[in-house]
Amino acid sequence: MRRVTFVLLALVLLAQALVGPACAQENAGTQSWYEVDAINPGLGERPDEMDLSTPQSSVESFLAAGGADDWDTAAHILDLALIPEDEQAEVGPQRAEQLFTVIDRKIVVNWFQLLDRPDALDARAASESAMAGEPRRSLLLALVEMDGRPVSLRLNRLHVEGAEPVWLFSRQSVENLPALYALYGPSRLELALPEALRQPAFWNLRWWEVIALPLVISAALGLARLTYKLMSRGLGRDRRDSGAASLLVALRPPVILTVIAFTLAFCTQHLFVFSGRIDTLLSPLVAICFVAATIWAIINVADAIIDRLVSFDGDALTPTGSGQEKKREFATKVAAIRRAMIVVVTIAGVGVILREANLMQTLGFSLLASAGAFTLVLAFAARNILTNVMASLQIALNQSARIGDKIVYDGHLCSVERIHFTYVQLREWTGKRIVVPVVDFAAEPFENWMMREPSMIGEVRLRLAHDADVSKLRERYFAALDDIDDESEAAMSDDRGVYVAGHDAFGMEVLFMVPCPDPNTAWARICDVRERMLAEAADLAQDSRPVFPAISAADAG
């Protein structure tokens, strides 16, 4: 019995030994604070009125102390563990002032992100945030660029045994403050301004910002206007199509935009360092301008080079003959490659803008982006554009319509003048332009008179009486074609013919085939044959029996 009791006791002790460390490790892994021995012992006792129990209250306390220039109090909200204890009382207030300046100049605090809970637990649906429902001991306030890399400003929850946990700015963030302050602190020009201009004005701006911002914008626009005048000298209408001049004209708009962006960037980074409310808008704007100028320059220069190498003139591509088929195919493919290049460059540019300007945080789109609503809005707005772009590429790949092709679309005889991203530009034989959405153009059937061979057969259909003499009219038809045709067109004599294609109560339908070696002159040739055959039929009607049906207008209706 004693042996059994001893064995059971040994098993219980062994189970406790195995389970105990595992439970302790699990509890340590889910602990919602960092254990430290002491918090800023070199600063002395923390003021009792300070509330550092939640991320929101800590940031509010820091901004309130900084706004009152109480840097000794603000230093208590920084984790100074990496600073020697005997230097904390001197260095702490300096770092607090530097942090307040960086926040003021580069950050717009997202109060929605700073939850007013001691454990910073996000109670939103799990689909909105990866950390939803999880207590946190570290919270990201913002990302600030330094030396080409993002540096985080974080709040950490620290706990000293026997005291309540508090939220402080992390020791890593405090360590980066001198370098961040050197980048985003007051410039020499700002420090040289009178004290009155550095006082608060309105909307958390200083008076010098209220005055300097319009001046910076005016300087950027003035330099842009000067650049336009310098690049426009000697560019008359007779020179704009020449080689160097055409490239200069193509580069003029992006260069002007680059001048504006460079002026804004130089003034806001070296002359003045504006507060976060202005910088939040100016930094993305400058990035957008630089990327847009680059995309604009690439597209314009490519267009200028392509226009000199490839002709997109419909009048030059429409004629038939040796090599014209390949010219139309080549022009259409080059136009498709250009559109594909624009799409790729634009997508790459948007990616660079989102990466460099950090739009999802700086413009307050994080909620829309996290919920997927922003993506849905963009997709809904761009669905027609994307559909048309893909349809235009489809037309270019399958060569169903090429630039210069003669087609009949929706009853209109016209030639394909241009295939753009979202529409096809057609030129009717009268000179009028028909603009058709690419999706509609690709979905509707149309006749392409130049798709394979330029030669084609036109049709002239006449309604004649039942007892009309078709044989005599056939003789005059051949005589009329002999009179119209030249030697090259006479080779198509096998395509001639007159046939009774149908009949009804009113008479018979006679089909006259019209060989057309050139689609560009086919319509005029068909009209000429129709006119001649109507005249021949009327002449036969005077000599013998009636040719045309004897029906009234009401019966015809």
C-alpha cells in the first residue's frame, strides 16, 4: 500500500513539474506589458496628476505638457532607459522637446488608433484588424522617414513590480530623436525670424507659416512660368515638328511640373519646416508631382519618337498597294504597345507614390484601406475605363480593325483613324468623326473592307417588273463596266454578273455585281454603276415593255 501511495505521489509531482513551466511560459507569452526594474529613476518622482494608463491619455498628457513648455513633466512620458541615470534629468527634457517638435512638424496624430484602454485592446471585428481582440504592449504611433528608411515612433506599456503599468514612448524611439530633430527641427531661417512670427496663429499654425506658404507657392508658380517662357523661345509652328524642337515641346510640360515640385521640396525641406498639418498635404503632393512628371516625360518622349518613326495618318495608311497592309498592321501594333506602356508606367508610378508618400497613413485613408472600401470605390469608378483599355488591347492583338482600315460600322462608311484607350475614332466619308466606346466597337459586328485582300465585290440591287427583259439590261451592264474599268480592273471580269436574286408580288429583285479593286473607291464606283443601270433601265422602258414595277406609293409602303 505504501508503495502504491509513493508511486501516485511521484506521478503527481512529475505532472506538476512538467505542466508548471509550460503554464508559466504561456502566461509570460501573453503578458500585456514589459517588465522593468525601474522607470526613469534619474527624473525623480512622476507628478501625481499625470495619467499614463492608456495610450491616448499618455499622448494627451505629453502634448499638453509640451504645449505649456513644461519639458520636465513631458520627460516622464519618455522611456529613458538607454540614457545613464545621472544624465536623465538633463537629457530627458531635451529629448521631450525634440519629440514634441517632430510630432508637430511631421505627424498628424490618429486618435482613432490610440485606443483609450489600458491594454490597448482593439474590440473591432477581426476582419478589420489583424490585432483585433488582442491585448497589446506596444503601439505604433507613426512612421517617419530618416536616411531613406522608415523610423517608427512607438508607445510601450511598462510595468514595475508594485506599481500600475504605464504607457511611455519607447526607448528606441527616444534614441532616434536627435537625428529626427536634426532633419525636421526648425531651420536656420526660421530661428532667425522675429519671435513674434514664431508665435501660434490659428489652426495650430505659426504666423511665419501663414505668411511663408503663399510665398512658396507663388515662387513655385513664378519659376514654372519662367521655365515655360525659356523653353518656348523660337518654337514657332514651323519648327515644332522638327526633331529637337518636337522633343523640347514634349518635355516642356513635365519639366514645368518638375520645377514646381523641386521648388516646393527645396523650400519645405531646407528653408522652412512646416507643421504636420501642412506637411501632411505637401509631402504627398511633391511626391505625386515628381512621379507624374516622370510618367509624363516618358509618355511624351515616346510619343515624339514614335510619331517620327511610324505614321498614324489615316490618309497615308488607307491607300492600298504594296506594303500598305504591313504598314497598317505595324501602326496598330505600335499604338497598342504605346497604350500598354502607358498602363505599366502609370501602375508603377502609382505604386511609387503610395510607397514614398505613404498616402494610406498621411491622408487618413487607413480606415478605408483596412476595410477594403477604398479598393472597392476605386474598382467601381475605374471598371469602365479598365474594360475599355482591355478591349482596345484586344482589338490591337486580333487585328480585327487596324488604323487606316475602311469599315462599315452601324451603317456608316468610314475609316479607322485612331484607337485610343477608351474610344475608337472613325472618320466618315463625309469628313465627320464618329467616336465609339471601345467596348461597344468590339462587341458590335462591322464590315472590314481591308481585312484580307483589298479587292471586293459591291452590290447594286434594283426592283424590276416581272416581265422586264433582264438579258438586254445585262448587255448594257457589261458595256457600262467596260466603259468604267481600266486594264487592271478588267482582270476582275470573272466577278461580273447579273442575277435575279429574288421576287415577290411587286416584281423581281435583280442583283448587279460590281468588282471593286480598291476599297477606298468602292463606294463611289458602286454609286456610279447604280446611276448608269437606272439610266439604262429607264431607256429600255421607253423602247419596249415597262421595266419598273407599276405600284403605288401606298403599296410600296
